[in-house]
Amino acid sequence: MATSPRLVHSLIVGAALTLAGSIFATVVAFPIAEEVLFRGLLQTVVERTLGVVAAILLPTIAFVLVH
């Protein structure tokens, strides 16, 4: 059974796009989302409810626990 060159090409291109998407998500998208979550959302909510010191400490602790 012979493999079509077009099929091989399609598989290689698909794998390359998947790899590029994974690298982009890991290097760009996830770090931005993490900053928005920890600094933008969590820190703001904690500061409004518990004050500045808690807004510094609690998101920091949460960030450390996630990593």
C-alpha cells in the first residue's frame, strides 16, 4: 500500500501547525491569562474586600501554590 505524497504533506503541515499553536499557547497566551487572573482579577477583588496587605499576600500565595 503506497502512501500519497499529498497525505504525507498534509500530516506534516498539520503537525507543524499543532506544534506552533502549542508553543504559542505555552509561551504567550497562558502567561498573559495567568497575569490577568492573578493580578487583574484576584488581586483587585482581595484588595477591595480585605485591603492592600491581603491583596499582596493572598494572590502571591495562590500563585506559589499553583506553581
